Amino acid sequence: MLPALALLIIGTFAGHAVAGPNGLLALGGYAHDLKARKSELAQLEAQRDQLRHRSALLDPRKADPDMADEMVRGRLGLVRPDEVIVPLED
């Protein structure tokens, strides 16, 4: 009886090691998830870098005059009739 119980326990652990939620069969899903997360991370890092650059242009100690002018005119709607506005953001 004891050897049969031991084999049952070992079989249960072996089954979970192969087909369990963290088993060998789940490795393919983890690799796919990792690839998707790396892609998302690259997009977020690019967005972060863009926001850092934009915030550096708005630094009060050395603000870029063109950037400040663009933001003020865009937010307040101060555009002359003879100007053409080319939106750079979606």
C-alpha cells in the first residue's frame, strides 16, 4: 500500500511539472508573453523619451521660444487668419 501511495504522489507532482500552470507546457505561453511585454516596454520607453524631451524644452530656465509660442497659441486659439497650422500630434 505504501509504494502505491508513493507512486501516486510522485505521479501527481510529475503531472503538475509537465502540464501544470507553471509546467513545461506553459513555457511557450511565457515566451510569447515576454515578447509582447518587451514590445510594449519599447513603446513606453520611446514615449517616455519623447515626454522627457518635451519637458526639457519647457524648462523655465531655458525654455525654447518656438515651443512656448506653439503651446500658448494652440491652447488659447491665437491664430491669425493668414497662418496655416500643421498639427504634429494625433
